[in-house]
Amino acid sequence: MLKKLLVAGALILAGTSAAGAATASVAVANVNLRAGPSTAYPVVTVVPTGAAITTFGCVSGYTWCDIGFGPHRGWVAASYIQVVYRGAPVVLAAPIAPSVGVVVVPFNQTYWNRYYTAYPWYGTWAAYPPPPAYGPYPPPRVTSHSRDVNCANGTCTATRSTSGVYGGSTSQTRTCSDGTCSATRETTGPYGGSATRTRSCTAGQGCTANRNAVGPGGATYSGSRSFQRW
């Protein structure tokens, strides 16, 4: 309770100095302030728990955010940032970011040249992976999903399938009857790889599972195992 009160108080104090598009915020834990939106970038300083910070914006997807802490400028993961939303302190996330004034901002060499010329690693810009044009890509998303179950004469069969935004897909069929269940799952990756898993379990006798996979470059894998499942 004391920690929550301290965080809320810090947010109120931070709010008195926020201006323009900046959003008053608080660090929810000790966190490294980095020179870019990834743990691959060097550490500028450490932001302590409860410190008042200013959030200037986040990359697309709101995974990492550009903040100011005292004389320092840099990036921390959004999960370490707390803002006031509808009168209560909450961790910054994509659904609420626009409501509290946090906008999407770019990260590029212009930013690097503006804030880090005095640091010993300033000349190492080329050593880090080039940032995407609009910040780190969002995690893969499901574009379609279906599920169906049919039971008749003591046998049930369930099928389900899912496809992803980048073209991969997975389908699975499972059938159970008279104490025996079998399942087959097939996955195709967006770059041509594929994997298949078949599993069969019989009451009192255990299970067997077989896996086969082919990578986009043609490499193959196969394996099997048996186990008990009670």
C-alpha cells in the first residue's frame, strides 16, 4: 500500500512539470535507461523505482518508449512505465496510450546524434541492428481460427485450425473412442517449413508420440517417444 501511495504521489508531482506532448510518468522498478529501443543498446543510466520521468512517445506497438529522466534521455520497456489513467496509476500499454497522450515516435540516427555525442560509445551506431522504419514489429497475430466438435455413437472428433498474419498455419484433429485417443497436428511456417506431430493414447497402456519436421532449407528431423499418462 505504501508503495502504491508513493507511486501515485510521484505521478502527481511529475504532472506539474509535464508540457506539450510529454506525459508525466513514474518508473515502477529499477530499470536500465538504454540508448535505443532494445536491450542490445548500451545503458545510459539506471532509473530507480518510483522516479518521476517524462514519456515523450513510444515505438509502434508501444513496446519501448522514449523517456526523459533528469538530464538523461533514452528508452525503457513500456512495462516499466506507470501513468495516470482515469484517476488511477496503471502500467502503460497500447490500449490506453493514446488516451493519456502517448504518441508513436521514431527511433533513428538523428535521435542518436542529438543525445549521445558525449558518450564513449557514440561512434558505435553501426554496430547495432538497424531499427525498423516504424519501431519494432508487433508480435505475430492470428488472422483466422476455427474449432469444431462432433460426437456420435461413442466417438468424438474435434478439429481446429489457425492461420497467422505472416502466412503460417496450424491444424489439428483429435478423435477419442473406447478409451483410445489419437491426435494429429500439422504446422506450415510462413517460409515453407513444416512439422507434423501424431500422438496416440490408450487407457492402461500409455501413449506414443511421433514428430517430423522439414525446415525451409530442406533439413529434416524425426523423433518418437512413449510415456504413461494417468
